[in-house]
Amino acid sequence: MDTGGGEDATAQRILRITDIAQEPLQFLAPISGYGKAPLVSLEQAVEPLVPILPEVQSYAYAAKQRCENPADGLTQDESASIMLYTMGWEPLDECLYFVLNDTLRSSERRQKLKPWYLFIRLFLNALFRLPPLSELFLGTTCDRTMFTLQCQSARDIRKHSYLSDEDEVLLMAATQFKVMGCLNQGNLHIVQLEETSPPFPLLQPVSVVVPPPINPSSPSK
């Protein structure tokens, strides 16, 4: 099984974080429906996705094996759900992050998201357990445009990403930004953005479940 290592993995990562051109130029309904879904293992979470993503169980297995000692206090399943999202494979229309992002952009996403409820519930539980980043996040495109983002809800997923040697920050779905300023310094354009809070949540919150700490000295029953 090819898990997308080396140059292929880098190419997949670039594709995953530069697909902004696919964003719909219209306001969509809030993302919801998964809030009451149970928190299950990664194996159970991806099972409803098999008709959509035929290879997802193989990649979920690989991700979980790589997350035997997860960082940040996450469970193995939580960490593996993030890693699975960062893994890329072909064909793209059967790759988890590509299909999930495409579904979230769909005007018919309320119906299309139903098979995703278990995975989204696990994925968000993992992300919300990571500390939020509030400092500036910088991104530079090849045409010499730099974006500075003042974030409230970004998450550093480097320790859980398939490409752990690269810094990676994940912005929550339905995050909104306001342009605070634009600077032109010769051949470098700087766009200053600040995350804003809508009057109503556009991403349904979940009740975060924190597992009890494991005491290795506790006697087994």
C-alpha cells in the first residue's frame, strides 16, 4: 500500500492547502448534523465512508499504527483521525481530505455529510482538545503575496500530521476573516487578516470528551 511518502506526500500537502480556488463564492448554510453522533474508534468512524472512499480503511489502519504514542494528550484514535486527514492518495476523488472538503463546499452538504458524521465527530473532538493558536500565522504564495492572520481558533497539528517535519496549522471549517489592511512594499504585497466571530456558530460545536488519565500503577482487575 502506498501511503504517499516523499515527493508525492509533499505534492498532496500543497494541493490540500492551496485549493482555495475551489471555495464557493456564496454563503452556505451552517455545518451541522454531527453533534449528537457518538464518539467512536477510527475504525468505526470510517466504516460508513467505504462506499465513497474504497481504500479508507487501509489508510486508517496505517495512520493508527503511526499514532501509538500520540502527543498533546490525545487518544490514539483522535491523533490518527488528524493524520488520516493529512494523508493523500489517488485517485483524488477517493481521497479523504479531497472528498471531505469538496462535500463541505457543496450546497447540498446537509445530505452529503451524513456518512461523515462519525468521522467529523472524532476529528473535531481531537482538534478542539488541541490548544488554540492566537499569534500571527504567516503564509506566502509564489507571486510574492504574504498573508498575516490573527487567529482565534487555529490548531497546530504538526505532531499529528503525516508530514511531521513541516509546520502545519489547521483552520476550522467555516472560519471567517476580515481584511484589516493591505501593504505594498515593492514586489511584496502584505495582506493583514483578522479572524472574526459570527453572531451564530457556522460550525456546530461538539461536547468535547476528555478520556480519564491512565494510571500505570493501578492494579488490573
